[in-house]
Amino acid sequence: MLREQRLTEEVEITLPMGETARFHLHGQEFTGTFAACYVVKDAGDDPDVTNGAEIHARVMLAEITPSPRPSPARGEGEGEDESRIGIEGGIGIGKVTKPGLAVPVGQWAINPVPRRMIAEAIAEVFPRLASRVPLHVTLSIPNGEELAKKTLNARLGIIGGLSILGTTGIVKPISAKAWTDTIDAAIDVARACGAETIVFSTGRTSELVAQKFFGNREAGSGKRDSGSGEKLKEEAFVMMGDHVGYALRACARKEVRRVVLAGQFAKLLKIACGHEQTHVSSSELDLRMLAEWCGFALPASRFPLPVREANTARQILEASGNDAGLIALVCERAREFAERAAPGLEVKVLLAGYHGEMLYFG
């Protein structure tokens, strides 16, 4: 639109893997010095909070004041044309406040691959920037700050809005990649902030218990409780969800040596039984295996309700009166499995009770 000075209904771009994709444009406007429009995010079947969000772009021909900004990608130099393209965030785009991410602290959370895609698209429309006038690109997401509250961005130090991510340009339906990418990024941030121990939790309840135990301000009422004798940085707490095996191996790959697994009884029992993915669709809770362990290690008199007759892991735990022997048995087997899954890691397990109390650490 800026070059031809006429409305454009649709554009085709080349994605990083070489495929092409067409996008319908909305809200087009232009003058002799700028053009603007937006596209609507289509996440397909992926449960993405940004599905349906408007992604706005405004390109302006203008003299811009040079300012420090990240190169298009780590380890890559900037071409002469690329250096004349300024890319920044507007409303709803977050800024990076913690080290360890692909974008330096203080910069807009627009990752190297999207930056490179923007530069390449501009180069196609303005070959060699023949006008020699710098181009200023502003990206914005009108409700991005509100949407960001439903993501893990704040944990990663991305404040004030969403981040523009992507490596392929394609959303994979029902993909776990968003989770695993976040786990990787969270570990990188934790290491960059000096954390030597990572505390993985399966959910928010177990994370709150772990934060209280390790004396982190975010826990409970905000009061410090140094029950563990160790104070951990807030960046050390990483939500892994159901991705246990991935999280453990990511730590080993990134040379983190100490890990704490925090979870409730049912999730830790699944880990103890050897499940690397604990989502109900990927793993079945095998109470028969627990019954066999208890038969060898614990007297039947401890269990008013026979393990094999229980409907849920929680029912077993509560019927036993939070039996210390049962808890230690499951937590120790979970620890052993974790250390087998990622050799070289020193693993400890924290069991969070169903009422927000801590039942085990070791």
C-alpha cells in the first residue's frame, strides 16, 4: 500500500521454512508517508489465548532517531538495508525485563525470527530501499496487555503486553510446543538470574507450597518462611505442567544440576510409576502398581481402605491419614525415576497436600 498508494486486500509472505501463506488484511489506511493494517490471529485448534487477536502493523517513511536494538538474530550481522529498518512495539507489546531470553533486557519482546521476517518482507517490496529513506515499523495488539495476564509472560520478565514469537510461522494444532518453549525460556531466565536450583511444579497449588517452603515472597500472604533453610530467587520457580520428562532433560541439557519436583500426590504417583507426561490423555494412574509397592513395604493395617479398592490417589492418601510411610515410598520412587530420566541431575521431591500444606521434602 505504501509503495503503490492503493488498497491491498491480501498479501502473501514466505515463512521461515520456505512455505508461503496468504493473509487477509483489515483496517487498511495509507497516506504518502505511512500505511497501516491488521490481521486476525488464527490459532486453529490450538488452545491459544491470542486466538482472534488483532495484530496491527504500521510502516512509516520517516527519519528515525537511531536507538540500541537487538540484531535480527543472534550471531547474525545486519545488512545495509536491514540497518535502515526500525522495529518497535506499540500498545499491547511487552518489553523484556529479565536476562536469558532471545531479546536483550529493555527491548521490545519481538523475537529474532519475526524481526528477520519483517526485514525480508520489506526488502521484497522496497528492493535495496531505493528511496534511502529509513522505514519505521510499529507492531501493536490492542488488547495485548490484558491477554498477557493469561500467559506466563510475566514469569519470564516480559512486562506490559504480549511477545511476538515464532520460529516457523505455523501454529501446530493441539501442540505441546508452547509449553516446552516456555519451560526452555524459563530455565534460561533462571540461569541468567543466577539460580542454581530449579523448582518445577505441576500446578499452581504445589508451586505456592514450594514458594512458601523456600522463602519466596510470592507465596501465600507474602511472608517469608525459610523452613528449608534456603532462599530461592523467584525466577527459580518454573511451571512445568504435565511435561515432566521434557523439563528434566532440558535442565540436564542446559547444565542445571539441582532440581526440585513439586506436585500433589496423584501427579507424583504417576511420575513414580514412570510416566514422563502426566496429562490424563497421556498417562493412566495405575493403583495396582502402588498396591504392589505397599504390599512389599508397608503393613496392610495402615490402610483402612485397601489400595486396590480406591477410586483415586487422593482417596488413598486421605484414607491413610497422610501416612508418612506411604508418602515417603511414592516420593522416593518419583525421585529415582527423575534421576534415571535425566542422569546427572540431583533431584529432590516436594509433596504438596490437597489443602495447601507441605507433606514431604527430600
